Amino acid sequence: MTTRTLPYPPIAPERSAADALVVDPGSLTPGRTRGYPLRREGPSKLTGAAKYTDDLIFPGAWYGATIRSTEPRARLLAVELDPDADWSKVVVVTAADIPGENLVSAIKEDQPVLVPIGGEIRHHAEPVALLAAPDRETIRRLRSRIRLVTEPLPPVFDPELSDHVFARYEIGSGDLEAGFAAADVVVAGEYRVGHQEQLYIESNAMIAVPAEDGGMAVYGSLQCPYYVHKAMRKTLGLASDQARVVQAETGGGFGGKEEYPSIIALHAALLARRCGRPVRMIYERHEDIAATTKRHPAVIRHRTGVKRDGTLIAQDIEIVMDGGAYCTLTPVVLSRGALHSGGPYRCPNVRIRARATRTNTPPNGAMRGFGAPQVEFAAETQLNRIAERLGISPAEIRRRNAYELGDVTPTGQTLRDSVAAQEVLRLAIEAADFERIRAATGRVAVERRGSGEVPAGRLRSGAARTASGIGLALGWHGAGFTGSGEVHIGSVASVELTDDGRVRVLIGSTEMGQGTTTIFPMMVSGELGLPSEVVEMAPVDTAVVPDSGPTVASRTAMVVGGLCIAAARRLRAEVEARNGGRPFVEVYRDDAARHGRTRVDQRFEPYPGIEFDDATYRGDAYPAFGWAACVATVDVDLDTGEVAVRDVVAVDDVGRVIHPILCEGQVEGGTLQAVGYATIEEIKLEDGRYLNDRLATYLIPTALDAPRLTTILVEAPFSGAPHGAKGVGELPMDVGAPAVVAAIQDAVGVWITELPATPERILAALDVATRPGEVRSATAAGTAGTAGAAGTAGAAGTA
Amino acid sequence: MSRIRFLVNGAPAEVEVPGMRRLLDVLREDLGLTGTKEGCGEGECGACSVLLDGQVVDACLVPMSQVDGRIVRTVEGLALAARERGELDALQEAFLELGAAQCGICTPGMLMAARAYLDAGGGPDHGSIREGIAGNLCRCTGYQKIVEAIATVAAGEMA
């Protein structure tokens, strides 16, 4: 199952095929990074030379601004310019100025670029008009002089009450009723998660530059150049070669720059077209948080039937996601959520019902994990509650149920290779010393309860001001696009030998910190027998590179990497064939001089044996899965309810590690985003408006909030990809939050079923759990207690 | 408008700007020093951290009226001596080798906060380093490798 296929320069020794390989983290070597190439664009980032969008200078450029609705739902009757203001030195654009279709290109084309007169405003930050001026002061002065005349309409904020369904899926296997009938214990639970903001530190930014031929170029911070390209063709009515998209250095994305940059590019381009000069559309942080997409909030209900030994026998899962005002990527977010909702566990009888609906809040979209972190928080917390109820350790119940080779998922997918759930679980438990520490925290909890010192209201006892706990979670993440997504997109990646003898990789995949520009030269040079330093990366410019698909879904190293390796192999074969079979490295320069340029375009071909039916949701939902385990250690302040996450051990199977430092960086960053999701990141809403739409009020973890992170990388290669990679970006995001919540329960005895686990929610749960006259066992606290405190309906019963 | 003279990365600068113009805008727009980044504009993220007379400040919160006669150091001035040799300084080198920069947008500010920490005699203790960079948000790295890079320099291992 786990054969290595590609010898990258510094490579760990071969292991037996049966084992997943733990990657040797390497040693410090000056001038290289543990023997691997240095981040290619690192020096420019470290000296301040790297040019992000707002660093680019276009002489004569104007500044653009977006005039937005301030109501959650209304009919737009008119856009009025204050007649007392001077409008002669600025341009204003409304929907009437759009030359092509007034729709933002997406899955379902329901979102206007600007709300037209007579049209419906569907959320409070919806773009209605655009303004450009030579300087920011004029923008500031005039933007408040544009008045929107509207007629209010009744808004909908509760996704469960909305009758507009963006997407609905039902997945089933086995016989659910028979499963529950055969169960010894049935546990029910309800879990809630809110919005999460991607909070890339570079806010969204786009500069549109009109071309003399009537075309338009945009330079921006973005993940998916060809999404923007398509949107420009459609809305601006441009031919393919008239629309040009160039990625500037991009300061983080995390999904937040997947589809939203299209609308910003269109806004900048509409203004640039109108005023005939470059227009800079640089979002301030406040606007970025208030208006751009977030992770979908969700309500997830579980009813689970288990045998006394912990074996899962029936899972009935309902998911409702809040899509916000427009469809964006909601159907695919929900699809991934539904497919991951049972967790990485075999269960013969399953029903998963998922729907996503429309509300009058800003649209929700992609964020790292893409529907999986929501449902895996629910699945893992549910399993931990089942383990508690049965008196089985969280580690043991996972060992008994985690997928193994040959198991079948609810869509009927047989897991044929690279199943590392048991390996990552074992490694995390060992590395974190989980069972020993949990035994110790358990003894402290028993002493605290038995001491008679437990005060009413809180679990504070004696001198101890904090309680420590340890928690475990296991997760899975489908590698690459869901279902037949990759087949539909048909990505292309190219490798060329230039006529002057250079080797160049041409891909539309973007660098946004994850290391794209460093790992592609490694992958290609490994095939050609060259040092990675000599392989060049073409600029991400739609005039230069092909459409390699979007930089999303942890697919870049796996899918586009696979294409580049295949292209490099073909290039090598072609060059060696016409040079008498001599090695590429010896002949490529002469070959270029004699034959000129050789370019190989590699188009995606379906992975052999992988089939999925989009209509029935049966088959191979993903070509492979990555597997992750996480152990978190927390201290909970018993007076304030604050949680300090001290240590996290993250073990991730990514199929193939191409560059250990960059790969660890993905795990560490994703883990901290999950810790933030678990503890402090929360959007508060009032009438569909985000109340905390500033960085002063939407908090993300600082270095002081961040735990010590220990990362263990595991390789269980995917046999369908030439190099075995399964992707890493999203995997760690799936498991951090349930591990932290389990650790909180281990510390203070209450299950927090709604994220984030804020001090308020913890104290409320403790108040319920320790109310005088109620049983104060951990079990009681974990079921009735938390459910009541969190306003949810968790309950446990025995069948 | 005020005439304000100050030193930037060792070179004299003179600007005529409103006294309340932000140091950040003068650096980025008037002097073309775009290495200093804007992340939030309200002193929360630290992406615009620069050294003002050796103290780390958020350039988005500093009006030019407070800069007259003072010494400003930005990321472009971090490795002046080293850059003449085409090299990075020890802190930049450690960030590069240990993987402490990912998307890079927080990096200039993070480097300046780290420089101030080291210049104040900060040692390799991780807890102290975390205190020293607590005003600088990073969304990519989880801070682990940033802390390790600063600790490595503090311990003199990369000097």
C-alpha cells in the first residue's frame, strides 16, 4: 500500500510497504533548510522587497470605493447623488454601467456585481454603487453623499427557518432502523458552530488597469486567477485575450481569496473602464471583515447507536448550514461537510441529511477545511461523549472504530490504499503521553469532586485556580476536489525547456505562503535530475500560464504537482529520445539550442479506478483521504472560565512530504487557526450585521495565546498520484477544535457543544453542572448540563 | 503642513506634510518604503511595526508630528551592512532557514519587533520571546517557527 515512487534529493530510507512512514524532521544545515531548498521568495519577503498589491505603483491611478447597503433586505428604488456636492471630478458606477452580465461568475449565478435599481438587496454589506476619485480625501468626503433609496423587506436570519435551499444531500447506507434496534446505547447530541473569518493579514486588494485595445488587466491578491478571468469575461464582455489577471504577492488566503476577489476585480475594472485610468481597490480591514465571506455557521445533530464495547452501529446525522445571502461555493462546502460528517469511522448503518439555506447575512464561502471542520467538531465531540457514557477511553473507542484498509464509507467507497487513521492515532497518543496524562487529570478531578470543597456555581476547590485537561481528536480529509470535480475542471500544467535552455514550470496555482513556488521546482527537478534551484517558475499571469484549476482544496501539491511530474517525465523522455538516450541533465542545453523550445502541457486524467456518481452520491467521494490526530492540553481558569491551550501534538498523514519545513508550517498554522476556532474566534450578529467587524473586536490568537506545537508528519502515499501526495493545507484544521473541547471537558467536566468555547459558555455550563440539588457527576454535566447551558438539546438515552 | 526632518535607515529625510499624516503613509507613499505593511490601520496587528528611536511602534498610529528629529528604522534598514554584501542579517537568515515566514505580510513587522526584543537584551527563552512579539499577529505559522528563529538568534547560534 505505501510504496515510494519518487526519489527527491534528501529522502528518508525506504520502509516496509505495510507501514506509514514517519518523516524524519532532518537537521539544521546553514544555507539550506534542513537540507531542503530555502523558500524561494523568502529573501524578497524578508527584506521588504516583495510587492504585494498595495505596494504596486501605477502612475495616475485613482482610488476606488464600494457603496454598500446598510440594510439586510430591501428593494433598491434609487441611487441618489447629493446635488450640493461636486461630482465633476469623480466617477460613479452603478449596475446600469455594466457592459456584460450583472452576475458574479460562480456555481449558481445568483449574485449581482451591483444591485440594480428595482433589484433586491439581500445583505447589509451588499455592493450597490462604486466611486473612484484621484485621492482618498475626495472619496471620504463624497461616499457619504451617495444615498440609497430603499423599501425594506422582511429579512430571514435563521437558516433553519429559511425556505430557500441552496443545496441538499442525502447519503445513506445499510438499514438505519435495524442498526438502532441492535444498539445497546443510543446517544443524541446537537452541536453549533458560528462564522470564522479567514483573517489573512493582507486584506483584499485589486488594481485594474485598462489596456489600449479595450481590454483590462487586474493585479491582485488572489488564489484563483482563472476564476477572476472568467468573471471579467462575463461581466465586462471581454474576449479571452482581452482579460488578463496577474497575481501580486499574496498575504494569505485560507479560502478567503478563492471567489471573493472576482467581485473586487469587477468593481475595480468597472471604475477603471469608466475613468480610463488604473483604479486601486484596496479594502481596509473593517470593510474586509464586514463584507467578505466567512466559514459557514452550522447546526449539526447526531443520533448514534453503539454496542456496549463501543462499536458504532448506527449514525443518523442532520446538518444545516447557513449559506448567507448568495450561493457562492455553498453547495460544495455542504457536500464536503456531509461526506465527512460521520468522522473517520466504520459504521454499517448511516443516514446523513444535509441542507444549506439562504439568510440575509453576507455570503459565506470558502475557508480552510471547507465544511469539514464544522462537522468533524460535531462528530468527534459526539464520539467523546459516547466514550464517556460507556466508560471507554477516548483513545480506545477510536482504535475500535477507526477506518482500516478495506473498510467501506457511507457512499460505498472502499478504502483501497493509504489509510493511516490507526497510525496517526497511535503516534499522537504516544507522543503526547495521552493515557498517562489523562489518568493524572482524572485523579485530580476525582479528588476535587470528592473533597467536598466544590463550591456552588464553580468547580473551584481549595487553592487550585486552574484545572488542567487533555483531549484527543481524530479526523480525515478527502484529498483534492469532491467527487468528479477534478474531471470536470480538466486542469492543465506545463513544463517547458525554453529556447535558451532554461527549464520553466507554468502553472496557474498561486503562492500565498504555503510554498508553491518552492515545491514545484523540487518536484520537477527531481524528475529531470537537475538541482531545484535551476528550475524557474513562470509568473502567475493568465497571459502566460495555463488554467491549472483553483488553488484550493489542498489540491496543489497533489493534483497540480502530479501533473507537473507527469509533464516533466514526458519532457525528459522526449529530449532523451532525440539525443540517443543520454541523460536529460547532460543534453538539455544543447537540445534547446538545436531544437528550440519544447513545451509539454499535461491535462488531468481521471485517477484509475476512481468513480463517483454526482446524482446518487455513491462511489469514490475522494481519490484518497489524509488522516490527522490531535492531542491538546489546556488549563481552564476556574474563576474566569478562560482557556489557555498549552500544548498541541499534531500528527498528519499527507501522503507524501515534499518539503518538511513547509509542510510542518501548514500543520502548525492550521492547528492554531483551529485553536482560535475552538476558543476565541466568533462573529456576533445583530439584524444580520456583524457587530465585531474590526481587528480590535474579532480576535485571533497572538503568540501568547498559541500553544507549543509539536508536529509529526506521516506518509501513507496515494497510489494514484505519481508522487503519492494527498495535500496538507486543510487537514490540521479539522481536528484542533474537538481536541481542545475534549480537553476542556477533561479539565472541568462539562461538554461545550457550541463553538467557540468562550469563558461565558464554560461558566454557564459549569453553573448548570454544579447547580445545588443536581447530581454533579461528570456524566450528568456532560449531557444535560452542557445542553441546557449552551441552549442546545443534547440528551442521552439507552435503547 | 509641517516640515519634518528625521533619519530613516541611517539616511536623512525631509517631508512637508500635515502633522497628523501617519508615519506609515509617509514611509510607504512619500518615501517608497513599501516593506512596512498595513494590516488593520488601528494598531492591532503589528504589520506596520517599525523602530522609532529603537522602540517598536505601530507606524499606523504614529502621527508625523511625533517623528521630527527622531530615528526611524524599517525592514529595509534591517540588514544594511549585510545587504551591501548581498546577504541577509542573522535574524532574516534564521527566519528563512527555520521557516518563520510564510505569506510574508506580517514578516517585516515581526522582524522589527524581534529586532527590538534582541536589542533590549532578550534571550532565547520562548515565553519571553512570545511576550516580545505579542503585538504582532501572524495567521500562517502558528508562531512556532517564528519563536524558534528568534530564539536561535538570541542564543547566538546564527550570528
